[in-house]
Amino acid sequence: RKEVEQDPGPFNVPEGATVAFNCTYSNSASQSFFWYRQDCRKEPKLLMSVYSSGNEDGRFTAQLNRASQYISLLIRDSKLSDSATYLCVVNMNMTTDSWGKLQFGAGTQVVVTP
Amino acid sequence: DGGITQSPKYLFRKEGQNVTLSCEQNLNHDAMYWYRQDPGQGLRLIYYSQIVNDFQKGDIAEGYSVSREKKESFPLTVTSAQKNPTAFYLCASRPSSEGLYNEQFFGPGTRLTVL
């Protein structure tokens, strides 16, 4: 089983609609969580960190469910520019050696259509 | 401007050759990382360095080597022992390997193709 799993998609979303997707992680001791955005053939860029209470940044909302070991990302009022692959990233912070050692999911592709 | 640079952007190599990928950062970050990305897979950690003159193997270090002689530089050598080196290579840095929510910044990547 992969340590971080995501539905690869693609999620085809009409412009203006809402889309949500999850990411599951295997290590219950994981400490911090992130969503990164990656455009085609580009480097990943941080979209938002995911805090235990859940957090919102404009049209984007991230939630953490520790009991079920998943995080979610919701995008409201989708824009064409939201088309990208969204990477779920988990910091499995078990020991001093693993500080800063992140585990990446394979990504969920979102395609926003006019 | 502060950031991470990688060179070259595209690299072609013949089988049996070693090649070195450059990664430089002027963010004054302590920690640096090398990942490879293959289609349909998440980023996989090759090597990482938490401080100058120190580095550790990641999950897929076989066939690769690194050095960290300067804080700002973390070059990756892909040796002929790497069986399937064609991939997108990403270098990243972080202010410190500690800190739960320290962002990891990525360079623009190098696409390596073995001919």
C-alpha cells in the first residue's frame, strides 16, 4: 500500500462549479500536511498547508480528518486557471532523521472546462 | 531575486555516461533535497541534506550520488549504474529540516533523457 494515495482523476469541472477530492495517508503519526499545485511540466508550488482545524484561503478549503487519515481539498467557483494537478504531501515525522522528509501523492488532475 | 535554479533544463545522455545536474539556491536554506518524478507517480526522494557537508540517502538512492560542500549548492550525479534514469528531476530547499510547516521550495527541474 502506498503511504499517500490520491485519486488520479481527471476531475472534469465546469467553470464556476465546485470540486472536492481527498487524499489518504497510511501513517497515523504524520504531523503536517500540505496541498501543492503542479502545472504541466512545471515544478510543484505550495497551495496551502492543512491545519488540524481546517483552513480556508479564498476559494480553496482544506480539511484534515485524523481519525480516518485523510485530507481533503475543495475548490469553489472553479476558474480555468485552476486546471492543474494537485499533490497531497504528508510530513511523516517519526524521528529526528525524518524531519523534513515529505511523502508525495501521485496527484489528482483537475480540468476546468468553459 | 531569491530562488532555486537548476541547470540544464533539458539533458540528453548516452547510456553508460555519468551526468551531473546542478542545483543552486540563494535563499539561505539549510536543507536541500533531490526528487525524481515519473509519469503517474509521486515525487520520490533520492537524497537529502540537512546541513552543509552532510547528506542522507532517500528512498531511491541507488545509482545516484551527491555532495554538499557549500550551503547554496547540492549537485546530483546520475551514474551509469542507474538503470532507468530518464525522468524529471526536481531540486528543493527548506529553511530547516525542522519546523512542521516550513514550506519546501522547488527549482524548475531538469528533464533527463537517456538515448
